[in-house]
Amino acid sequence: MQAPAQPDNEALRIETLRQFLILDTPAESRFDNLTKAAASFFRVQIAVVSLVDTNRQWFKSICGLDAKETPRDISFCGHAILQNEVMVINDALADERFADNPLVTGEPHIRFYAGAPLTVSNGVNVGTLCLIDRSPRDMTAQEVEMLLDMAKVVVGEIEKTPAILQK
């Protein structure tokens, strides 16, 4: 298993994420509606708004799985925030970074993963809107574009946080 590297702007990324005062907050329908829509539209078992903190990925919203967070060092999203495009893993068992990952070899038995970075106004990726399935699959170019568009909606909701609006 290959742990994700840290972005070059990690200190700014963590500072930005924490300024939103969103970590460890209760569920909100504005995010839950988006993950439900994503799971339905893309026909995947799991959809998540994942925020990547220092040592964990915390789930602001998750549809299809009963979890609140996982360690960052085994997260797919920790890899996805390193780039500005959608990261698609068609079959995690066939990807050397993830083949022996406990999230692949055990519950929830991830095979397919697609994560669109949540890029906020200052240009840092604070997390992902991700899709997960227990079967390998592909994404079309149109689906990738739709996931990016949905990620922009999530960012819009994150940036409505009052702590940021007061700055």
C-alpha cells in the first residue's frame, strides 16, 4: 500500500480547511442531498464529501456507508487532492497504489473510485466529492465533467460557511 504524499501547499491547505469551521460538524441536508444525488446519478453504492485533515479524511456527508472518517494514510482522497482533475481508479485491485489497501482487501471492498477535488477560492484542494463502488467500472468523459460540476456545487456550499464570509 502506498500512502499518499502531501501537497506542496499542505500548511496553507490545512489552515484553509480549518478556517471553514466545518470539521466535526453535524450532518446537513445541503451536503447530504448532493451525495444522494451523486450516488443515484452515477449508479454507485457510495458517494462522499470527504475533507482531508492532517491525519484523517473526515466525511461531511456519506451516502451508502456507515462511517465518519478513515485514516489519511489509507485514503484514496489523500491521493486525489494532489491533482486538479478527477482521479479515476477503474479497479483498485489492479492499481499498485491500492491493491493491498485495507479498504480494498476488507470492508467496504472498494474496487472503483472517482474523486473530484474540492478546490476552494484560494486554489487549494480541501477534499473531494468521491464515488465508490464494489465492482470495477469505467467513467465516460461526460460523467467526469458532471462529477467536476457537482464538486463545484459542494465547494459553493463549503464557502457559504459564515467564518469565511466574515473575512
